[in-house]
Amino acid sequence: MKCPICKHGDTKPGYASITLERGDATLVFKHVPATICDNCGEEFISEEITGSLLERAGRAAAEGVRVDVREYQAA
Ligand SMILES: [Zn+2]
């Protein structure tokens, strides 16, 4: 699809690193499936994956995790 941000690039499947902050916790998820613009580099994450990341970040925060880097693995 055409990138809705820059209107020039085409988006392609790839992987992104996503950082989430929940309270005191900062979580970095690597290799998150994403659609990435080949022109401006904007990363688009599906709602399903975003929901999964938020849930994991919330769980980590509840466990007292402060800073962590994790591999994203599809459930
Ligand atoms: Zn773009």
C-alpha cells in the first residue's frame, strides 16, 4: 500500500523495534512484525500486535520489571 504519512513510499513487511512505557517500566520489543515505508521509514503495527504488546508491557510492569529488552514472538 502507499504510505499514508509521506504519500510517496510503498510499505513493505518487515520488523521493527517498539519501545513501550507503562508506569515505571520501559519495555523494548525487538523483531516485532511491522509494515515499514521504504521512503520515510514509518512503521505500522497492526492493532492485534499492538494489543499484545500493551498486554505484555502491562504484565511486566505488574511483575516489577523496570527496563527490559525482549524478543517479540507471536503467541
Ligand atoms: Zn512513508
